[in-house]
Amino acid sequence: MNIFEELKARGLVFQTTDEEALSKALTEGQVSYYTGYDPTADSLHLGHLVPIIVNRHLQLAGHQPYALVGGATGLIGDPSFKDAERSLQTKETVDSWVGKIQGQLSRFLDFETGENKATMVNNYDWFSDVSFIDFLRDVGKYFTINYMMSKESVKKRIETGISYTEFAYQIMQGYDFYELNRKHNVTLQVGGSDQWGNMTAGTELLRRKADKTGHVMTVPLISDSTGKKFGKSEGNAVWLDADKTSPYEMYQFWLNVMDDDAIRFLKIFTFLTLDEIASIEKEFDEARHQRLAQKVLAKEVVTLVHGQEAYNQALNITEQLFAGNIKNLSAKELKQGLSNVPNYAVQADDDLNIVEILVASGVVNSKRQAREDVQNGAIYINGDRIQDLNYNLSDTDKIGDELTVIRRGKKKYFVLTY
């Protein structure tokens, strides 16, 4: 099985400009390829991970990657399937985001060793010296308005309005492909399926301006078995930056994917062999309640994105919280594990009696309920059951001098901070 056939078997190929020619090129010699990442935020998210993984598969197969960050296109904004114009960012903001994205990409591709080591490029380096007149004469003349209007990303915005700035974005992305081909002999662009129109603008420019053939390969936009766009957790993106989405939160995200998606996601998001995944699938189907596929998926992806130590920590937090062993975790670990639970900042004049603090912090709605819960053994402080109505919180109940964890019943957690 060659690399193109494996990518297809994993569900990583959505569309190509010429499947037979691309498969032949990837089989017969080394191909230089690129993926572009516009700095629209200070971190990449799970939506970017699929093309990153394809890039890594291709590099492991001996091909040479170029990671392009859009220092120039990020200043313009891609209109693809957006309902409204993007807010323009300052150059300082974009430059800051470029630096962070470059750092994240270096985790996945090898920029240091081998004849096919990855190269980082920034399209601001070639756009910054191009005048508007030169760009219109040397690039714009190869694109007809009819061609540009035919793009789905543009069609969807015509009714609501699209600025010339965003309308011209596809030409800029096309010019990226032309420049990378001219300077580095790049012949393949990899990206999300929503980028098809922008990406084929590059092959069109190569053909018309340089009489060369380029290839485009898109990866699918991933959705779960219900059709929900993948990579969102309760309305928020799952980020690759540990400060925005902690390793524990990412671990939980993967651990909770539906059974019907788990094996498909193992093929897409991990580097386990297809034979290894087939073996996992057999064992998983025999006892789905044990969630083997989800556990392997969570381990592989968190380790890929954040490293072995972060995975070990995420697993430890999960196991300790499940067992109720709060005192086995540090304040830092508890902040990860309980980041989404109700939080109450204890005030200097708060009565720290167990009944009073349960009401003040919103754990219960009334003192009567608080007394009942305490006496019935439903209240735990840092994992210890409290049944004394006269119990008062003290410094010994502060973990790391920062927080106290209250549990009501089996699963309802609350955090007091100081």
C-alpha cells in the first residue's frame, strides 16, 4: 500500500485535482508540498489537526513539507464559508499569532533532521515587496471575474456582500502556490475541503503563468456521526494550546466521542497502523462498555499534541477524580480537572460553617437543604465526608493554599477559591 492509498484508507482524502497523477507522483519520487495556516487566532485548533496529520504522514513517507503561515493573507481574511466580513487585525497582532502558530507546527513536523526536513515560510516575505500595480499586471491578469465569481466561497457571500479585499483573497492564495513552486519546486498543496476554491486558484495560476501542473489534495471537514461539526466542545473550539484547552480537557474530549465514531477517528487522528486499529476494533466491539477505542484514541492524540508527561497527568487526574481522591491531586491538577465546575471566591467576611458556606457558594439553595445533605452524608470536603453540622472550614482544608473542593453526592463538584 503506497502513501496515497493509505491516506485514502484512513479517510484522509476528500478531493484531488487528478488522483491518478498525484498517486503516481507520490509513488515515483519525492514531492514537495505545503499547507497554509492563516493566523486568525493565537492558536491552532482541532480543525487544523487533520491536514497537519496528513503533512506528517507524507513526511514520514519521504516527502518534503513546507509549512506556510499567512503573515500577509492573515491581514486580509479568508471569506470561505463565512457569513460576514472578518474583522481586520493589526500587523502587530498578526505577527504575534504567526509566532505562536510556528511554534505549534514544530511539534508535529521534523524541522531539524533528514533530507526532507520541513521548512517554515511566511507569505509576508514575498507579498511585502510587491506593489499593487505589479500584482495586478503580473498576477491579476490571469484571473477572470467569471472564474473568481464561480467559487462557492464567493457565491455564498454575494447576497450579503463581500468586499474587494476578501474577494481578492483567492488570488493571494494562488500566488502563494506559484511562489513556493518557483522557489522550492512545491507541486502539491494540502488543505481542508472548504479551501478547494482558493487552492485550485493556485493550480490555475501555475498553469497559465508558468505552464506547469500543480496538484491539490483536500482533507475532509470532520463531523461526528450525528453530523455535528467536529472539534467543538460545548460551543468552544478545542485548541492545541495547553493554556486554552488543557491536556485533561482534550483527553476528556476524546474519551467522550461516540462509539460509532471511535474507530474512524483512530484512523484519522492517530499513527497506529491499520492492522493495529483493526485489532483494537475487534476487541472494542466485543465489549464497547469498556470504551477501549476511546481510551486509546485519547492517549494517542493527547500524547501527539502535548507529549507523554501531559498524557500521564491527564490520565492521573481522570482516575483520581473518578475515585474521589481529591487530596492526591495538586491545586494545578485540580484547576485542570475542575475548570468547568461552579466556582465561588470566598470572601473575607464569609461564615465558614459548613451549612453557611454551602448556601453562600450556591452548592444548595437553603440552609434546610444544607443540613439535610450534611446529615445524610452527601457532602464531601476534599474527598472526606463531612456529617458534623458544626464543622468549620479552616486553612487545613485549603489545597495548595488556593482552593477547596466540595462534592455533593457522587458527581457534583464545586470549587472554593481563596
